[in-house]
Amino acid sequence: MAEFLIGLSEEDATFLARIALAFVVCLGAIIGSFLNVCIYRIPLEQSVSRPRSHCFSCGKTIRWYHNIPVLAWFFLRGKCAYCKAPVSFRYPAIEAITAMLFLMVFQMWGNPAIFGLNPLSIPELIPIYWLFVASTVVNIMIDIDHRILLDRISLGGTVLALAAAAAFPAMHGELSWWHGLCDAMGGAAVGFGIGFAIAFLGERIFLQDAFGFGDVKWMMLFGALFGWNGLLWILLMASFLGLIMGVGALIYNRIKHLSEEGAVAIPFGPALGVAALIWLFWSRRLLDGFAWLREQALLHETAMLYGLIPVLLVMMVWLSIRIVAIRRYNRALAEAEAAEGEVELTPVADETQDQEAPHA
Ligand SMILES: [Zn+2]
């Protein structure tokens, strides 16, 4: 990166950086627009390239200038240009979030190099992490909509992460390809192992499939990408996030008297995905914070060794809360059916399924 800038004045470098940032934001928004298509079509096993985007209401093909990411939604005031049917705010939101994530990746691993400020930047990793944030957005949204985590992301991503670790061992803070690959393989094994153990224990102890196999495979990818240490942190954060979401769902169900469909069992995928994104961007700060606590003797060295215990404890509490919510809902469903036979409730799918979708 530095050689590229030899001969550039400071103003030129700043100008170049601004163009690069604008380009990255546009790229992220365009990719986000494509992710919207993936989120909608992949679970329905439709092609993501054909036909072109069309209005769900009137079926008209959307013109390119009505499909400009983020902006078009505001120009059209959230309505179809032809039939004025409302278009969900979710579309521009996902485009904007993807643009922001692309920019964050670029800033973290690339752009400061243009200014020569960040000695830690590794521009080669930018495409890898772009791919990761995009796939994470897709998986989170599809899990919310359909309780599915895509195999092509979990398994394909793990293969890519192993290859990337060998090609760019700096990803894992290593110098040789062999060490990078070992770290990634170890992380993948730990991710799969812990995920499998939780799924197995959940089934044995609670007699319910509370933790889907889709989650297990996604954890394998996180392990390959961030190492076993990062994976444990992600699991810890995801457990807290899942706990908050689970309590939120309980309160929501209480308020709604369990009579509304959905919203009862929240899948674990979104919590995992958000935790992984937090780790991607703020792992160094989190670890620095803990190192500081240790220096202040506020945290004993061995406390780190027992990191796994709180992870499992929180996970168990979260699982039990979630299962209570599901059982209560199912009981209410059975009672309603027995009493009336006319109340229509949709049974809760309490499992994140794996998907064996054909290639699009
Ligand atoms: Zn329309």
C-alpha cells in the first residue's frame, strides 16, 4: 500500500482516500440491494439473478433508477412507482446497514494505510471480511424470516475461511501458512464441538431441539474465522443477546396473552450473527479492556480459564427460558383448539433447521 503512495502529496492522498470511501459506500449499498434479493429468494429456492426485481403487488419490473439503493426508497416515499403499494422500510435499511459494514471493514483493515496511521492494517483481508459481513446479514434475516441458516454460508464459508487462513496467516496473528491453517482448523473443531455438545445436551436435558444444527455449523465458521478464543467470546456475547431477546419475547407474549402467532421462540441465529459482527470490529478493544482489568489485578489470571463455565450457565438459563415460552405457547394452542376449534394459531417451529437447498 505504501509503495503505491510514493510521490503523492498529502492533499492527493486525502483526495484519493475520499474517492475510495465514496466508492466503498456505493459498493456496499449495491451489494446490500443484492442481499435483499438473496434474503427473499434463496429460501424460496428461486434464482437470485432472474427474473429482474419486480413489484410484489403489481408485478411490474422495477426500472434501474427506481432501484437505486437507499435513495430510491426515499424518492418514491416508500411506495411502488406504478401501483403505489407500500415497500417495506427493511429494503433501504438493509442496504444502508450493508454500506456501513463495508465502510467499517474498509476503514479497519485498509484506509488508514492510505494515511499511514494504522500499522495493523491488512488490506488483503478486506474482501474476505466483506464476504463475511454480507453473508452474516443474509443469514440473520433468513433466520428471522424462516428459521433457516444456509449451509452454503456455513459450510462454504468454513472452506473459504480455512483457505484464507493459509493464504493470509496474519488473520490469526501468525506468520506461516501452516500455523494460520492450524489455528483455523482448531477454531472450526472447537466451534463444531461446543455447538454439538450444546445441541446434544439441550435435547437430552430438556427433551427439545432447542439449538438447531444450523447454529452448530455456523459456529464452525466463526471458529475457522476467529479461532477458538474468538469463538468462545462470540458464544458468550450471543448468549447474553439471546437471553435479552428471550426475556423480551416472554414479556411480549405476556402482553399479547400468547394469542398472536409467531414472536414466541426467537431463533438463536440473529444473536450469534450480531455477536460475530461485534467481535469482528471490537475484539481488540474488548481484549484490551480485559488486559487492563488484569493489570489492575481486578481479574485473576485463572478467571480466564473458567470462561467456559459462564458461557454454559448463561446458555442453560437462556435455553430454559426459551423452552418455557415454547411449552406455554403450545399448551395455549392445544387449549384453544380443544375449546373452540375455530381459533387459528400457527404452531411454533422451535428449531433452526438446516437446509439442503440446490445451488441457485
Ligand atoms: Zn407495484
